[in-house]
Amino acid sequence: MTGARTPADQPRPVAPLLRPARLRAGDRVAVVAPSGPVPEERLAAGLDILRGWGLDPVVAPHVLDTHPALDYLAGTDAGRARDLQQAWCDPGVAAVICARGGYGVQRMVDLLDWAAMRASGPKVFVGYSDLTALHEAFAVRAGVVTLHGPMVAAAAFLEDRRTQECLRATLFAPESVLTLGRESARPLVPGRARGVTLGGCVSLLAADLATPHARPSARGGLLFLEDVGEEPYRLDRVLTQLLRSGWLDGVAAVGLGSWAECGPYDDVRAVLADRLGGLGVPVVEEMGFGHGASALTLPLGVPGVLDAEAGTLTLDVPALT
């Protein structure tokens, strides 16, 4: 869109990432809270679900903390970063699952020792919303496939069986969920494209631009976008920022998820069509991932095909080995 770069300057296309191992009964999983404070009763209910799957969940030390001055944070930046790093670097932990989103990742992500985390090898990471900044960081700094999926203390996970089952299948039998989509999915712009999955909460992707953990471009990627609580004009603003920065130049296709609390969907849809329709690539709407009910677990960093007419993402390989 910008036309500012010469061919030699163009960012490399989004590439497949290293896939972690699938989970098995008895695996130890760490629950962390990199963002907002966690209601204790919701956490307890989510842990019971994980135990029902045969997993051994361990709650990180600062998960139930609240920042002493800023009550929208789950403890201090240093404490939240320490929890995540220790869980990731612990060889006895097979997966790290976030308790909830909110806000706070961008305050703590620079405190992580990415060299040590990369050296610890891949493992499963699950979260969405504010955790988009960590999905990007894991891709750029550690080269690891992550799962844009439900969190342990989130209402959708606790209350929706379909959301639970999609995550469970992805964790334990990823070959059973190679094709992802919901009945609601339909083309905003028709077409079919191949690429590597990336994305998340669109406001976080825009906020992450020019940071050490942001990829330089979505070029060649299958970009998946959703958000919550952003009015249509704000969505226009963040999409325009992504367009103006050149970050969307060369994207292969776009898949759109839920837009909970973003206003009437017709108004949201008009913004999406206006800002994304000119990219000249397939765009699929209402694919069923994100903050809405019955949310899909979406692997990020895996090659596949997005088919707008079918409303599906078909992965070339399972998300986990």
C-alpha cells in the first residue's frame, strides 16, 4: 500500500514456525497471568476442567496478585514476567496456558530473557486478546507455533462446551482439527490463498508496531483478526495504521473472527470491507475465533489454505507434533 520500499528492502514472507509436542494425560501445565487480575473462583473452575482432561495444572506464584497501585494488572511487571519465564524454562512443564487477558503484556514482555526461553525449546502456549503481543514475541524471538485459544479463567472457556472441545482436540489430537471454520463463515472478498497463519487482536497488532517483538510485515501470511470493545471508528483507526505503515503489504488473505462489544455488526462490517476490501486478497468474515462464544482454537505459525467461499482454514500439518 505504501510503495515506499524497493524490492531489496521488502520484508521476508511469514515463514512456518517450530511446532511443539502435543499434550498427553498426566502432563504438567503451568497457568500464568501476564495481563489482568484473575478472579479466584473462575480460576478454580478452569483448573477443574483441565484436571478433567487428565492434565496436572500448576498455578504460577503471582497469578492471583494485583498490582499495588494499578488494579488492572495481575501483580507487578517483574512478577508476571518471572512467572512466565520460569514456567517456560521449566523442563517439567509441557504447556503454558494463560488465565485471562485484559492489559499488561506490553509492560512485561521486554523483561523476559528471550535467549533463555528460546534455548529451552518449544512448548505449547495458549491465550488470546492482550496475549497477542506474546504470540508475536514467541514467533519473532523464539520461532515457536502458538495457539490463539481460550484461557483458563475466561467465561467462554468455562461456559461453552464447544470452545472447550476445540482446545482439547487441538492439544491432544491436533490431526483431528486440520480444517477450521464455523457455519457462520462467509466471503467478504472471494478467493483462495495459501500462506502461514498469524494474527490476533487487531488493536494489539497495531500497538505492537515498531517494537522489538513485532514482525516487520504480514507479507505472504494468512492474517486472522478480531477484537473486543472497539467502536467502528477505532477499528478504522487501527486498520488504517496497519495500512499506512505498510504492515499489510503483500498479505495473502485475511480471516475475521468475532467483534464482541464493537457495536452493530453491520457497522463493523462496513469498516472491515472499506479498509480490507482494497487489499485485493480473499477475506473471510465470521470465522468463529476470538472473544465470541464457541471460539475456535487457532494455531499461529502453521502453513495452510484459507478458502473464502468454503469459509475454512485448512492446515497443511497439525499444529502440534
